[in-house]
Amino acid sequence: MHVHKVGSDTTVLADSLDVPGIGFLPANAFVLFAKEPVVVDTGLSLSDRDFVARLGSVMDPADVRWIWLTHPDRDHTGGIFALLEAAPRSKVVTTFVGAGIMSTERPLPLDRVCLVNPGQSLDAGDRMLHAFRPPLFDNPATVGFYDDRTRVCYSSDCFGGPMPSEDIAENGHASDLAPDDLRAAQLMWATVDSPWVHIVDPGKYRATVEQLRRMDPEIVLSTHLPPAVRLTDRMIDTIMGAPDADPFVGPDQRALEQMLATFEPGATTTPPAPA
């Protein structure tokens, strides 16, 4: 796990998951140092992660004013309740659907919720954060935002892609990959995370992508991609092609059993020593 700065006002709390057969998938959260500080997502829901402690390495958690939950999947909500306790003045920015989904496991305290829909904005004291629905998403509550003061777009899962190494996933930039490799990674992720893209009207889908192009962000921050600086047009051209990409087909049970067999006690990939 790494912590590093990107742009003038944002810190990346970087993490990743090693996904066999796919690569290292970034799992980022962010801190936007606005006048009213904003934490964007709260990390993985794994027992060995302490999100509040990691946040504490860059700021006093008690100073957090807003927790922007881009959507309530477990790779985004790991530290949310601990952070609500550590930041008593904070509110969770989500949607009606997002709050409803959270209530199926552990409800958010409704007096700590701020509902913001796509097309609306949040006043963070020294800037307005403009909410939008990213073109690609895997949860109906997904809402990203654009900070027009710094020209940074927080795109949630959209634009994600697995990386070839943990170091690039957690401490690199999207530009560390060759353009063709980045395009392949992002198209793979698009078909994994948003398989519906193959069955929707391509023209209507691409119109939503053009809305993002008109924002013209200088930096794109995705949960599942290292920071992307001045790559927006190239990445938009990539996801424009998502409806025509090959659908993702994951391993079946036979492949799983073959993989598990390599983990069994005594399994070896080298021949035994002679008796």
C-alpha cells in the first residue's frame, strides 16, 4: 500500500488486489484537500486494512467534512463506519439507492447522509464538485464528480484496468504502460465490470462518453487505475470501443480445480529428487 500526491490538492491512498490470470487491480481511495476536506471512498473491506490509520498519515481524520461514496461495493466501503466515528462532523455523500443498498448490510445513520444525484453539485467550501454518472459502472448507485477548480475527474470504476505489477498498480501512473497495453487493460476491465456494454444501444452509450469528453479533465482518478494525467482523450477513445470488444469469459470450474490442485500440500512444479 502506498500514499502519494497527484495534482495540487489530491492524495492517493493506493492499494491493490492480485487477481490470478488478470493482474494487479488497483483499489484506490482519495483525499481532496478542499476547504472542507473530502475523502473519496474508503478502501477494501479486508480485515488487515486499517483505513483510518492510513488516512491519518496525511491528515487528522477528525477534519474530514465529506465522505464521497462513489458506490457501495465492498472495495469502496471498507473504512466507512470507522471513519464516521473518527470524523464526527463528516457526512456521507451518496444517493437514495446507495443508502438503500448499504442498509441491506449495515445502515448508514441518516442524519450523516447527504444525497447528491448526477447533475447536482456539492459545495466543498472553496469549490463546487459536480456529480455525474460515469459511462461505465457496475452499481446503479455510482456517482463520480468533477472538480472544475483543478480539472480533476473522479470516475469511480470507469477507466479501470489491471496492471502488470503491484508496484505500478500502487505507486505508478497509467502512462507507465505502453499505449496498446493500457488500451487492452482498460477494455478488459470494461467488459469484466460492465458486461452490459455489449447489449445496450452503442449510440446512446457513446453519447454518455462524449459528455465526459466535454468536461475536458486534465487528470482522471479511477478507483481501479493508477492516476492518469493528460491521457483523457486517449482513454475516452478506448472506452468508446467497449461495445465492440470481446466479451470477458472467466475461468470455469475445471480451470478452478486445476488451479487449486497446485495449492494442495505436496504439490510441486519440479521433479522429485532421486531416491
